[in-house]
Amino acid sequence: MNKVHKDIPKQAQTSSSKMLLAMAGIGAVCALLIAFVFETTLPRRESLKEEALQQAIFKVVPNGKKSIAFVLNDEGILAPLGDGEKGEVALYAAYDDNGVLQGVAIEATGQGYADLIKVLYGYSLEREAIVGHYVLESKETPGLGDRIEKDERFLTNFKMLSARLDASGKQLLHPIVTVKEGRKQQTWEIDGMTGATISSRAIGDILNKSCQQMLPLVQAQKEQIQNAYGNLN
Amino acid sequence: MLMETLTKVAPKNTPDSSPKKKGRKPADLLSNDEFIKGLWRENPVFVQVLGMCPVLAVTNTAENALAMGLATSFVLLMSNVLVSSLRNFIPKEVRISSYILIIATFVTIIDYVIQSISVELHKSLGAFISLIVVNCLILSRAEAFASKNTIGKSVSDALGMGMGFTFALLCLGVVRELLGSGSIFGWQLMMDNFQTWIIMILPAGGFFTLALWLLLFNGLQLKKSK
């Protein structure tokens, strides 16, 4: 046994300080590279994201041509954001060329199968229904869960998904739910997808939660949202 | 297991410390042989069967396959360059962690670059961009080749392997999109009454297509060797 040990050549051990120096040096170079690319691409990434968001707003609110962002203050009042003003946007109101309110686009986030799903949905105040849906961010499984953004049949659910408030105007008359594929019978039900069960249910939950919270505010302040266009233009 | 794979995948790569290196010819700087090797003889997918996660998962459309192939090639090229440049500076005990750090940096960079090219493309590749970090192909080239060879040869190796990987991904992506969606790069090629094979865009379709390509590739290699 001892002989075997003697035959193995001993390799010189690198000192800890040299290893530390190497790792710290590479780490510093990598951090600089990342910071440089992050800063260089930031304006372009932000403008593309903003552009994509604007396109998405007009995609989920049919006939929308211009939009105004609204923030929600502590008193539950929706206030329009002027040009250059910044704040946490609660919703985007979309107007046609004549300044008539066509609907609102609301961002909503919730847990999906792989990670958080961020969607933008359009709500028509006149029809009291969700009239469009667009997935802004998702990491759902390609080919399965990601059908929540591509599957034509699933997307038809959001052409006219009832989101009516009850008599008190403080909650939905019928909560939005996702049902099994082919079992949709009511206008407030989302026809789910086999093979993307969790993701399609997640969409139902996200929309229901957001609608319960936002739609009473939107309906109660319908006139202020309409008048904001005239005030800002 | 990983180390076994790393040593297995590059039996023909010898360290670049031979005496003939002195008085290097310009041709050595970018080696044709290293380039062709990755493209065909030691193709990372069809011969070495490496990087199976993106090969099976992202090849449901030709566009995704091309974008993933190019993104992986970029990371492979840049990490090979940096690993080769720092090969005398990195102690062997911390080499793997250093390589991972370098690879992760370039994956983050390509993530930002794709975001600044197209939001839609970034959305369609989704989580698989971040997963380039754990692509065995990149780590294996860093460990088995770039850490032992000059920058010129490492660049040729990375270009060959990257193009070979992109070519393989495209082979799968084109077949899967054509049969699964009836189109190639979004262009509808099949007739309207064509019944799409849903299985081809699901993970199982990836396995079937890969198996058929491997069969074809190995058949060709066998025929050539006879």
C-alpha cells in the first residue's frame, strides 16, 4: 500500500492567497463587463419595453389609439400621470382619436407553474367585460405552459369575458374561474387547456384577483378617467 | 460524472505546449482543422451528444433554434477567448468555478443584448437563455480545449463547435416546426388541410427527431468509414 502512495507524484499546492486573488480578479472583471453592458443597453431595453407595452395596450383594448397612465394614491383615487411624471402605474386608459374612452389596460401578476406570470388585460367599461389579454412576462414550459400566450383557442376566451360587478359595485358578480377544457358554459368562465392546466388556472386566478381589486375603483371613477383626456390634451 | 464527460469529449485535443509552437506560422492563429472538427467530425450534438437540454427543449421552432444556437455560440466564443487568455493565471484548484463565473457573465451579457434586440425574441427563448450557463458543451470546451491552447486555436474551436451546435439545433428545429406547425421560420409551407403533429412541438417530438438525426448522421459516418 505504501509503495502505491509513493508512486503517485505530489502536485504542488497553490496557495490560498493566489486562489483568492484569481477568483477576486476574475470576479471584478466579470462585474465590470456586466455593469458596462447593462448601462450601455439600458436606454434601448427600456425604450423597447415601453414600445412593447404601448403596443400591448392597444392590442388588449380594441380601437384604442392614445393612452394615459394612472396612479393609485393612498385614498384609492386614480390620478393621471402627466408627461415626464413618474410613479407606480395602476392602469392605462385607452382613448380613440376623438378622445372617447375605449377601455382600460391593467397589469396583473401572479404565480404560474415555473415562475411569476405578468399579464396585461383590457377591460371595457361599457361592456363590463375583459376584451383582451396579453402575457408580458412568463417562464412557463415551452410547448406546454407557454400556450397561455399563443394558443388561439385559449385566447378567444378573452374576446368577451364577463367581469360584471354586483349591485354594491364593490366586487364581481361572478368570480372569474378557469374550467376544464371543453366545459365552459358561462361567460365568466375561462376554457382551460389540457397539458397546461396549472398555467391556464393561474391566468384565471390572476385575472380574478386583479378584477376584484381594480374594477370597483375603475367603475366608480369612470367619469374622472374619461375627463382626464380633455384635461391633459 | 461531469469530469468524466469533460475528459471524454476531447480525446484528440493536445495541450499547446509542444516545442513546434516556437516560430508559429500565421496559419496556426486560426486553425481550419479545429473549425471543421466542431462543425462535422466532432459535432457537439450528433457526435458528442452534449447540451441536450436546449437541443430538446428550444427546437420546437426554427427561429428559436437559430437564436439559441447563435446565443450559445457567442457565449462559447467569448468564454473560450477569456479562458484561453487567462489560462496561465487561473490556479487548477479553482478553474471550474472560474470558468462558471466567466460563462455566467457572458450569458448575462447575451441576455441583455437579446433584450435590446427584440422583446419578442427574448420572450420566446424565455428561461432557456439563463440555462446556457449549465450547457455542458461550453464548460467542456473551456476545460478540455481553451485552458490548454492558444487564443487563436480556441477561437477556431469555439467557432466550429458553435456553428456545429447551431447547425444541429436548426436540423431539429426545421423538422419539428414543419411537422408540428406546418411552417419553417413562420412561413406556412404545408397545405391548409395538413393535420399538424402536435407531438413534434412537445418534448417527446424532440427525442424522436433527435433519434432520427442521430441515426442518419451515424449511418453517414459508418458508410464513410467503410
